[in-house]
Amino acid sequence: MNRERSIQLYDTAKGVIPGGVNSPARSWAAVGGNPLFLTRGTGSRVWDADGNEYIDYVCSWGPLILGHANERVVAAITQAASEGTSFGAPTERENEIAQFVADAYESIDMVRFVNSGTEATMSALRLARAYTGRSKIVKFEGGYHGHSDALLVAAGSGALAHGVPDSAGVTESFAQDTLLSKFNDLASVDAHFTSFPDDIACVIVEPIAGNMGVVPPQDGFLQGLRDLTTKHGALLVFDEVITGFRVEYGGAQQRYGINADITCLGKIIGGGMPVGAYGGSAEVMATVAPLGAMYQAGTLSGNPVAMAAGIATLKQLQEPGVYNALGAKAASLAAGLQEVFADAEVPLRINRVGSMMTLFFNTEEVTGWESVSASDREGFGRFFHNMLEEGVYLPPSPFEAMFVSTAHTDDDIQTTLESARRALA
Ligand code: HOZ
């Protein structure tokens, strides 16, 4: 495959953008090589600047559950843009999508829209602190909740892949209020409540970890978090930026039957446009300005074009059978890959929930940070590059989720499996 144009563009980018990218995970530092510069996408496919075509399992890191350039989403964006791209004043579309979110989540009466998942989680922490009057928060090793200061401690995603899980520039005073626990280990959470019974404002968790690769919650883990936080008067914050409207229409909360106090959303609710949101009960959300004393604002929040894309996406996800079909497709891909790897005698552990999954090059079951860290990064990197040569674009990191969209066809799955067989050979 010729990738000359991508190489040239990356060289140019490095002169004017730090590391040539606007988000470190895109630099391919975790797998080596030159990132692809993409020019267009349709359905399950993307094309790079040299005209090479790929089956895409990155799907913009999760938002594109309907695939690229979905017709109804593009029409909604075009219509909204033609009516004005930003007003900095309320618009009716905000009411419509807020109602969709409140209807989807039993735990949400009110929701505030922001511009990214980072803003959503950052605001959720401020809200939890304002509501409880407490300062400390508990997060999990390998959990990634965007790049606000308090959350860049033992962080996953690009921070983990680049070896900077504790970012420079985060002062000790910020980090000291962030307590770390181990995912799927309730005792490690309980220990913090024993040490600081009256100081913990919230526990923030990705209910299905997605930024150290996909790690599902073990039986009882989320219920245990619910019980511990309730017992100690702390709030439970679910970061459903990836899982919201992904694993079920009502996210991980619907899937596992556990309600959070504050839910953070992003990705899918923006239909490929920049959107985040945080929501909860009317009582908790009454703390947010202008109702209450916790301040948070944004010129482009609730942007009409982004709201239109989100509405068009959620409407399609409300159609019967969408999640069953997505799950079945992802299951057949996972089963096929497991078989291909077994035939090649290469150890592989696939963690999958619905249409999100990670291929861990591990011999042991992957249940948390330690087992994630034991994966064969180089092996993944070789597989990634061989798949790319085959025209299959996987996430360029062993610690990210791959996504199946409604646009992926059975043919795409079969082609991917044949590619994997050759890639391993
Ligand atoms: N935080 C995203 C992965 N979980 C990466 C976003 C990007 O680099 O575009």
C-alpha cells in the first residue's frame, strides 16, 4: 500500500501541531508508524489521503454507531447548518434531545449539554463536590475520563499508551484529592471510605472500562459501588461517554440495572459532532447554575448543528432490534477472530460487551489494570500493521476499544476474518 501522502501530511503537521496530532492517541505512538490522514468515510469504510480504502473499526473512537456519513445524520446537520450554526441562546432542539436522554435513563431528570466528554466529567466532579460539600474523589487505575487535572491520575487511553498516566502539569494539590482504586476490586474502594468516611464526594467509574481496553464489570462490582456510595453519602458518577447509547439504548445502567447519581455522556449523543452532557436527578441538578451555586457554562454548548446530529442518531437507535443486531454482528466477529487466533496458536483474550470489544494479546483473563498491563503490546502492534495492509483499520493502541457499527455488513465481518488469518500468518 502506498501511503506517501499521509507521510508528507504528517511531516507538515509536526511543524505546526504538537506531535502532528490534536489528540495523542492519534499519533500511533502505541503501535509505531505513520498515522493515516483520512479524507472521507461512508458506512463502514474510510479512505486515506493516498486513496486506500479500509474497513473501519475505530469509528471515530465510538461516536459513529451508525457508521460514517449516515444519510439521515448528514441531512439533519445540513438542515441545521443552513438555519444558522450558533446562537448562544436556547433552541428547541436542546429540549428535544434532553427529553430523549431523560427518557433513556431512569436516573436522569435533567441534563446539561457541554462540548466534550472531558467537559462532562470535569463538570460532574464539580457538581458532586458542590452537592456534597466534600473534596475527595475516587477513580480507578486505568480509568480515563478526559484530560481535566483531577482525573489525569493513573489515567488510561492515550495517557497510558504514551506512558504518562500521571500528566506533568497536574499539581500535587490537585492530585492529592484523587484517590485511586482498582477496577473490579471493591475492597480497594471500601478502604478509602474507611480512611476518609466524611470526605469523599464521589466515586467516578466507567461502568464498563473502555480506555484500558474493554474490561467488563464483574458480577456485583457496580452494585457494590452503588451500596458503598449510598452508605457513605457520596455520589456515584458513571462515565458513560463510551457506553451511553452504545451497549444498550439506556447504556450500561440499563444493561446492568444500576442507577448512577450523575451520568456523563458524549460521543454517540453528538452523532459525530462535538457534544458532551452530564445529568442526574432534579435534586442533584438543582445545584447547577443558574438554579444553584455550581457554575458551568459554554458559548457553543447545546450547539444547534450538534444537537441536530445527536437527535438524528438517537432516533435511528430507537428503532426496534438495533441493539440485538449490533450485538449479534459483534459476537460473530469476536467468535471468528477467536477461532482464527486459536488456529494460528496465538493467545488472544477478547473482552466484548455488545458492539465494543478489545483484542487483548494475553494468555490470562483480563479483569483490570494489572492484567491489561501484562498484554503483549508488540504482538498487537504487528497485528495492527498487518491488518492495515489488508485494508482493516483497528484502533492504533492495545488499550482502546474497537467498535462495530450498524453500517458494518456480514461481508465486512467475513473479509475481516480472512484478513486476520493472513495477518497472523
Ligand atoms: N480518548 C479517545 C480514545 N478513548 C481518543 C480520542 C482521539 O484521539 O480522537
